[in-house]
Amino acid sequence: MSRWATTGAVGLYVAWWAGVHAGFAVDFTKESAAEKAARMAWFQEARFGMFIHWGLYAIPAGEWKGQEIPGIGEWIMNRAKIPLVEYRQLVHQFNPTRYDPVEWVRIAKRAGMRYIVITSKHHDGFCLWDSKETDYDVASTPYGRDVLKPLAEAARAAGLRMCFYYSIMDWQHPNYEPLPAWDRDRPGHRPDMDAYVRYMKAQLKELIEGYGPLGILWFDGEWEPTWTHERGVDLYNYVRSLQPTIIVNNRVDKGRKGMAGMTEEGDFVGDYGTPEQEVPSRGFPEGVYWESCMTINDTWGYKKNDHNWKSATTLIRTLVDVVSKGGNLLLNVGPKADGTFPDEIVERLDAVGRWMDVNGESIYGTTATPFARLRQRCTKRDGRLYVHVFEQPASGAVVLHGLTNQVRGARWLANGTPLRVVQRDGAPALEIPEGLPDPHDSVAVVEVVGMPGAVATTIVQDDDGTVELSASDAQREGGVRYDMTTDSLGPWVGSQDGAEWAFHLKRPGEFRVEIEYACGRGDGGEVQVTVVDQAVTGEVKSTGSPHKFHRMPLGTLKLTEAGEWRSTVRARKSETARTAMYLRAVYLVPVTPAQ
């Protein structure tokens, strides 16, 4: 199949060719939604990729001169404040004699991953290919051979997309500015960002033309003041001029790390958002592409004393969580200096792969849950819902409130055993028998007529009796805004700032009122939650950061009748605070759990 084998890709190539031969630059940021959708199609289908952080930092593996260095492994040059003249000596030790790119690809494919993103150049500036632009690369090491070329060849042979990470920030290049704070006396530094950008473009041309076609160029290190939005737009257009179908992440732009700068319309240069070490609580709006990058332990590059490995269950449920919200998961591995993966990584990825062998249908090519308030994760495709059951439901059933599609039947994906579909509270419900088929995540396939659309229902008390009043569902008053990046309401400043919800109570009783909130240092105040004529109040104090959310009980109240209720929240900041809080949710938790 041709590399331009889709209609959208053909259109992009024709536009690029015409622009180049007419003597003007093409602004690839102006492509149509249809063109972008065609270019992103494989990314949407894949859903799961392998991130690889590998470089000189794998040699010290978290230690320098006999001392363990705090923080993530690939930042050791920064964290240990190592002068470049010393750090460069690691070039003479890099000799990964056990590196087997075919085995790396086998492990990725066995796990169910569909693409690989590797650090061609990280912040330390060392290059994993033989670059004509520098001798600070793998060709100067005892190993002496390009490590990217055989990996790219192995990936393509196995049907995986090859992608490269490239750091904009560079701690060793003489033209990059600012100079690292710990190495300001370095000789030969000649700050010139225009010259540095020419260096970057020359290297990116080598990677695209020598190792392509690539799936993604994954930029990072864009946060320093010398990188600007204008430079980001220019670099985006440059790499797409070399390969129009390539996908570029949002960190090519200024200050777009993670979800920073994301609005409900997805306002950034680059093709998708990159939340790091987190799963957005409600994903992003439909049509905004995104990918969570996460580690298997606590570090990206190999660090020999980091043994805080996530379990296979956690990894599988994280993948499901991400995909159920419409995103991809880019799961990181940090190879050792000899070129092998730690055994703990191989074991966990093998377990993920065994689950994917059975349940991959519920991941690949699926889209986000149609349910705003279904506790179980859910993915979908035309004619099918995939309900992911992590634990046995207390009520013995999963109620699909608001689903209007005709339900034809349901079964376990793992073994085909039929599941009973009954009516509860006027909605279809899956009866979940004791003894789930999978300890990580049991997937129920619900056959429906058509594509399930977004379910916009009133807030209904959960089967366990809890009522969740989330920020995204609130009617806002005053100056309070909804921030999709933190899934919260804020800032709470004026006396008119407030939020209100309507909800349906099925089982009345006594409830404990809890809020999930965050506020920065020096912020805080008083909050009041009211349900009709009952109110509970409490003092909100700093959680250390406006992005660090805590749950806090305020008191109890009694709701004596089933039916429709309304709740409001008001907050008053303290005199010296900038805001009282950022509010993610209010919970009404039954004091006596539902039977």
C-alpha cells in the first residue's frame, strides 16, 4: 500500500507538492477537519503505544559518584548538577551489547501495543543515531552503531508504527539558551536560538527522510522562555513539509506540556494533547485527540533503585480508563544500559498482552463512553457497547441509565457466556453473576442497534446510594468557570460565585456531605453546601496546589423523600486569599450503605 493511500493523505500530499513547486510555504495548521481525521485515523485505531526513554542516563541509573540522586533517572545531569565536560564521558561507556531491537518489538507487540515512540534525543542532547550535525551521538560510543535504524525496521516488519521523541531543550548544545544554571562557566557557549533551530531542523530532516515514514514526532522541552509560540508554529509546518501525513504532538507549541492551554475547543498548535502521569477525569470534548503518557514505575529513564512497579491490574485498568474517555495510552519503559528491559517490565507487559488477546476488541478502534455518569468504564463502536467491570457491583447489576438504543443481548467477551438484560428504574440493566471471568477487568459486550449517542440524563443516585454532583454538570453563577483541564469550578472569589445541581433521589435517608476541592498556598476560606433548607459548612484550607485535590467531609443531612432535589454551593474566601477553592465535586454519601 502506498504511504499516501488514503484520500485525506493524498489531498495533503497534493497540497504540499503544489505549494513547494509554486514557491510558497503551506500552512498545515489550516487543514480541514476531514483532512486531519484521515491523518489521525491510525492513531485513533491504535489506542496503545510503547514509550521508550533510553540514553546515556541509563549508565549511572540514578547514582552519581556513589550517591543516589533524587528524582527521575533521565534528569540526572540536571538533578546532580553534572558539568557537561563530566557528563560527556558517559559516551565512552555506552555499549549496549545485549540490545535486540527485534526483541523490543516482540515485547511491545505481545503487550498489544500498536506504535513505538523512542527518545531519539533527550534533554541531555545525546543522539541515538549517527547524526551528521554532531559527534555527540551513538556513533562515537564503543557500540558505534545506529540503534534507531534496526528498531524502525523491526517495528515496520511487525506492523507497528515507528515514532520519534525529540527534545527541543538541549543542555549541551553551544547555541541553545538558556545555558544550564549549574554549568554557567562552560567554555564555548554561543547563545543563538536561530542557529540552534537550524541545527534542530537539520536533525529532524535526517530522522524523517532517513527513517521514515514516521507515525509521530513527539516533542518535549518546550517550556523555557526562549521557545515561543511562533517558533512552534514554524517547526510544526517545517516537519509536516517534509512528511505531510506525520502527526505532531502539542508540545511543539509554547507552554503546552500536559493539558496546559487546553480549552474546550482544543486550542493549541499540534495535533493532540499530552497529559503526563495522569488520566483526565472526564477526558476531552469529542473531536479533540489526546494521549496520556505514563510510567510503569516512578521514572522514565532506567533507575536501578526504583522498584515501585505498578501491577498488571493497574496497567490494564489505566488503559481502559484512558480509552473509555477517548484517549490513547503511551506506556513507558526504561531499558538498562546493556539494552535489556527489566524483568518486572517484561512480566507486566506479558500479562497486559494476555488480557488484550481476549479483550482487545474493546480497545482498538473504539470511542469514548456515551455515559456521563456510569461508574463502570465503557467503550463503544457501531452496534456494540463494551462495559468494563472491575469489581462485582454491590447491587448485582449495571444499569445503563439513559440508553435509548434497542438492546439485542449481552455476553461476556472472554467466554461468550450470555448475560441477562433486565429493566431497572426504567433503563436496561446487565445482571452480573458472582464470579467475574477476569480478575483485572471483565468485559461485557452489549449488542445494540446503531451507534450509542451521548447520554445526557439528569443526575441519578447511584446503585450504592451515593449522589455525585460533578463540576461539569453544574449550573454556574457569578464568576465561577469550568476548567476542563482540572475538571473543576473556580476560582471562587466574589459573593455571587456559586453552583447549583438538580438530582433525582431514589432512596432517601441520612447522607454525609463531602467536597472534592483544591486550593493553592495561602488560599482558602469557608464553603457552604445547601440542599433545599438544610446546610452544612466547613473551612477549606490549602491543599498545597490548585491541582492537588482532596476529599473533605462537611457534615450530615437528612433527605426524607424520594424524588427531585436541588443543591447549591457557596464559598467565601479569606481576606488574604486569592480564591476560596477549586471545586471538582460534591458527594452525598449514605451514612447507612444501600442494601
